[in-house]
Amino acid sequence: MAQRYDQNYGEGRLDIVTLGRAGIDLYGEQVGGRLEDMASFAKYIGGSPTNTAVGVSRLGLRAGLITRVGADHFGRFIQEELAREGVETRGVIEDPERLTALAILGIRDPDSFPLIFYRENCADMALCADDIDPDFVASADALLINGTHLSKPGVFAASLKAASVMKAAGGRIVFDIDYRPVLWGLAQKANGEDRFVASAEVTAALQQILPLCDLIVGTEEEIHILGGTTETLNALRAIRAISPALLVCKRGAGGCIAYPGSIPASLDEGIVGRGFPIEVFNVLGAGDAFMAGFLRGWLRDMPLEKCCEIANACGALVVSRHGCAPAMASWEELQRFLAGKWPHRLRESQDLEQLHWSTNRHGERDELTVLAIDHRSQFDDLLADLGSSDAQRVSRFKDLSLRALHELADGDSCYGMLLDGRFGARALEAAADLPYWIGRPIEVPGSRPLRFEGSPDVGMTLRDWPVNHVVKCLVFYHPDDEPELRAQQDRQLLRLFDACRSTRHEFLLEIIASKNGAVGSETIAQVIDHIYALGIYPDWWKLEPTTDAAAWEASEAAILRHDPLCRGIVLLGLSAPQDEVLAGIVAAAPFPLVKGFAVGRTIFHDVAHAWMSGTIDDDVAVARLCENLRVLVDGWRGARRARVAA
């Protein structure tokens, strides 16, 4: 994941605080039709200053947000997502009287993007001057305010107070004109996409903030409303008469022009940066990304040409993707984009999309110790051995296993569970309120060639899974497999990888080669190379234990050769006795890409047999599960400490 702020720059301070809209964007997933005909929607955080806060955070600045959200599920989602993105949320206030704002958006064609705002008495528009914490504002070097939060007396007073505090503290004020006529009551509620309606009253309200501004950014239509005329040069001159701020005019596919001083005789005589002609898939959010990119340069005192180039690049990346905040570029991704040549249809670049995915994942884990209890066929066998058909006993045991994990982990997010949806559905539901890593199997147990549970379309199956569930797939794969078998399994893995990315699920690929051929030091590395050659990039690998250091070295090198941003490797147990699993852990610990283990039957099998046969009760079962897991965790952590010491 991208480092969310520059460790060497102002670590005790924020670079910028943004103030204003925060809500939920519901983006239509069907493209090329009417909003009326869209059947499903993707949920993202939204609101211009919220998007920009995410954007600058991804680019390495330290950002905070001042707003209100409802004391509701969406308000909590916004706060959680901002925290995951590295945005400081001390300025986010929960409003128990109002709901979180909502916008419904669609992509009809390159020029049409229907948009409906649900903002009647919404939480962020209740922001008031008393909500502004002067210490929080003054903890940043700059403040971003926007036009929508000048449209009502309460939010106007809040914006003005925050700006006054920032100026008194010696900081800089950024003004995003952000003109939406519908939010000023100047367009029909169904016309949320309208960009311009002339209004002397709006012009007068917006101009009140100009003497405080150091940077003003807007489209030509927004420059028109701020300057009070539809002649762009005259509007710029009217703004310049009130404010000495740097003026930046966004011109869509034409890039942007910056005016640091007097307004020239021609629009093109300002300062420009390199533009990026790419296919426009979704223009919504491009301005917020542009602002984030410009701020990354401007707040670091880069030349204006470079600020414009970065801003144009960030806008180009976002218009090529679905969504606003999730489409924002990371700093690593931006550097790759600026240095390369890309197809006109940018989103078809696998290299760039992989970098976007891997540098913007949430929840980095340097350690992962997982109780794997996603087994299905093994519990069917256990029931048969006991002469029982009571599947609810298995489900109850998996509930106890979650209880055991929680008792041992006590909230430590380095712990996790692998749980299935057949026997473990209730445990999966209970785990939603806990901080642990959750993986879930998709393969039909023992299938070779690989088959998937659920719908024939694996993507439809994954659409039913919570987005924080990591998709785990076990494939029995050996380099010496028959070509037709390999081809069948390759096709399935490609389908699954595409489905994971489409549904925004992380992917753990488990490889077992030893059951279908001899395994040497290079065997697993050969499989890893082959998987990457297919264009598949697992977020996690789950590999067989071995005490062969050369095998670990080859596997780690293969992963790093193709995907240095891979989350890591966890060891599986293969039902080995505890001492053998511990020996495997000790052998793997010296390799930094190995993050821990995901072990199952070594931990639970004997306990499950005793509990399901009635020879031990719930408490004893939980205690034994805890102890078995603790032994492996202690073994892993001890081996890891030895690696660090070495």
C-alpha cells in the first residue's frame, strides 16, 4: 500500500485541511444507458472536499477533513474509509439529527453523466461556526474551502471562521469554486448535472471569500460565476481585481492554465503544463483529482508548470475509471504514469491498473496468524465417522472456533480466520463486528480441475460477499500436469481473478503441488512464475511448508520479481503434527515475504472430534483451540524475533 504521507515533511502537522461536503456516492454499475435503467450501484465516499482529501493523502500529503456526517451507517462508513485512507477525522462531527448526504450518479456517454443529489437537511450542510476547532485548523499549513459551503448562512459562517483562523495562523487558503446550480436552488432537483446558471446573488456570495484566498481553482463555467460574466477573460480580470490569488482555470481535455499575476490579453498566455489526451470514461470526480494533484505540487512549492502537469495527470487517471475517491491515484502510480506511454483507453493498461490496486489497498499487515477452519469435506467425513447427520453441530463448532480466536487475539488485527459459507455462515456474520482478517473459500473442495462453489458465474457469487472478505482459492497445481488440465485450471483462475477485481475483493491463492508430483526447490517457483505470466496477481499466496531454504528463496524471488507489492505469503499446515508445523514455521521465518501461517486441522481436528462426540464441553473445546493456536503463534513470533535479531 502507498505510504500515505511524507515521513520527512512536517510529521507533526497536517499539510491541508479540507472543509465541506461529505456524503455517499452511489454509482450506477451499468454504463451507456439512462439512470432509470441502471439496476445496481457501487458505494463510495463522495463530496468534493472529501474526494480531494483522499486524493492528496494518496499522493503523500497529510490531510484532514472538517464536515458533519449523520450518526448512521453511512456516516460511520465515511469515517472508517477516511481513516483507512490516512485522512485525519478529528474534524468530522456526527450529527444525530440529520442523515448523511447522498448522491446517485450514472455514466451515460462521454458527455452525459446524470446526477441526483439527496441533500435535503443533510448533515454536512448543518456545519456551523461553533463546529470549527481553531486548534485543528491551525494544525495545518493550508485550508481548502468550496463554493457549496458558501450557499447557506450557517455553512458560510463556518467556512469564513475556518478561513480567518488559517490566515491568522499564517497558513494559505485554497478556494475550489465547486459550483453546482442545483445546490443553490437554481436548477431543478432532477438536473444535478447542470454546471452553469448565471446568478448575481451567487456571484456576490462567492466573491466575499476572495480577499482571503491564495489559490482559486475552477472550470471556465465556475470562473464565469465567480467573475460575474460569461466572458472568461473578463471574469478572470474581475476576480483579479478582488484577489491577488493564483488563479487556475481548468479546461477539461485542454488541461489547465495558471495565472499568477495580471491577466493577459489571451487565455493561452498563462502558465500551462503537459496535458494527457486519453479516452474520457467518467468525468465525475476529475476536478477533485485535479485539485489533489495541483495541491501536491503547490504545497511542496514546485514550479507552476509541474503543478499543472501533476494536476492534469491526476485528472486523466480518474476520468478513465469508475468512481471518484476510489479512482484517485497513488504517488507511485502517478510517477509511473508520468514516466510512461499509455494507451488512449487508459483503463485497459493492466500494468497501471495493477499498480493502482496494489498501492491503494487498505489494512497493511506485517504479520498474519490465521485459524483456517474453512474445511467442508473434512467435516462431512467427521460427521460420517461419528454416524451423525447433524450439520448444525459443525456450524456450532465453527462458532466456538471464532470465540476461541477472539479470546486469544483480544482485538489484535494480526489474527484472522478462514471460514466457509456452508458451515461457517453464522461465524462469518459474527466476525463482521470484529477486527480480524477474514478469508473465505470459493473452490469446490478437492476439485481438479478447479471448480467454484455457487453460481456458474463466479463473479455473481462474489457480489454477495462482503467486500472485506478475502477470496481464498485452493488449486492442486503442478508444473508437470497434463497440458489440457493446466489449460482448464488456468482459465478458471483467470475468471476468478477478473471477478475479484471487478467486485473489489482481495485474492489469496493457495497452491498445493505435492499431492500430484515430486516437489523440488524450484517447483513452487515455477508455478508462481506461470501464474504471473497469465496476468494474475494474487494479493496473498498460501504455500506448502518446507524446511528447504532454497525452495523458500526461489518462491520469494519469483513473487518479488513479478509483484514487489504483494502482501505476502502464509504457510498452510497440510494436517501435519504440531512439531512438524513448527519446524516449517522456523524454516520460513527468515524470509521477509512470509507473514505468518493459515493452519487448520493441526489446530482443530482432535478438538472437533472430541467436542462433536460429546466427550468435552464448549469451554474445554475453546480452551484447547486457544492453546493449540497459541503454540503456533508463539512459535511464529519467536522465529520472527530470531530473524530480526539475526
